Amino acid sequence: MQPAVPAGAGRVSLMVFAAFMTSAAVVALAEIGDKTQLLAMVLVTRFNRPWLVIAGIFVATLVNHALAALVGSEAASLLDSIWFRAAVAIGFIATGVWTLVPDKLDGEDDVPVSSKGVFLTTLVTFFLVEMGDKTQIATIALGARFHNTLMVAAGTTAGMMLVNIPAVLFGREVTRRVPIAKIRLAAALLLIALGLWQCAQLLGLV
């Protein structure tokens, strides 16, 4: 005899899946052409050690986005009011508009070469550049939206790696072949749609 499945288990699983997939999609689209993707190409050009660069990007992103998702989730728990949820909705819309603006990596010729190794240099540099970046802001908003730090951090990290691994391995050829302007528009529309959906929920329309 099969054990009974709790009534809400299916809904919980769906929300977990939605948190992961939405987070991955939002960040993957927003990352294309972003300054952290440009940094990934600069680092592999400077060091010529792609797998160490990828490892550094992975750890830096995981730590950075786990903290961002935690901040968003905890803030939502502590400030569970209509005003905070409205602020999250506006944050999604504003980040969507920001995504339409092309990024340029300032000082890309001045990436420091660390004597402690490619991995550590990549980790520290990528972590610092990601601070305050639109993908980090989007992660905070996603954490507040889904209240699931683990799935949001896992999703946004997966999205970052999905975009940055090809950038590291194939360099600028990726940006030449990928229609960045169209993907940037898709990312903006997705973020704005999330913000409008949150607004509709606040107004009781859905």
C-alpha cells in the first residue's frame, strides 16, 4: 500500500521548482552582456586557466548569491507588509529597466594578478564586482519573492554558470554570435513581468 501524500506536498514541490527555475532564468538572461560576464572573459584571457577561473566564479557566485537570497528572504519575513511587497515589485520592475542598459567593465585592463593563484584572484575579484550588480539585486528580490534561500541561491548560481562557462571557454566569440540586445530585452521583460505579477497579487487581481 502506497503511503499517503500530504495534500500540500504537490504545491510545495511546485513552488520549490518555480523558485529554482525562475531564479535561474532571470539571472541567466540578465547576466548576458553584464560586466561580470565581461570580467570572466578578461580573467581567462589574463590567466589562460579556464577551469580555475570557472571554479573561482562558481564559489564567488554561490557565496554572494546565498547571502543576497538570505537577505531578501529574511527581510520579507521581518517586513511582511503591503509596503515591503510593493517595494519588491518595484525592485523587479526597476531592475528590468536597468537590464536594458548595456554594461561596460571599468578598468578591465587592471585586473590584478595574485601571487596566491588564479582561483583566489578570480574568487575575490568576481565577488567584489558582483556586489551591487543587477544580478545580485535581482537575487535579493527573488529571495523576498519566494522565501526560499536555498532554491533561489541554487537557481541564480546555476543561471550565472550557464552563461559564464561558455564565456570563459569560448571568449568573445560567444558575444559575437549571441543576439545580446534581444536577450537583454527578454531579461528585462521577465523581470518587469515578475514585478507586475507581484503588483497584481497585492491588488487582489490574481
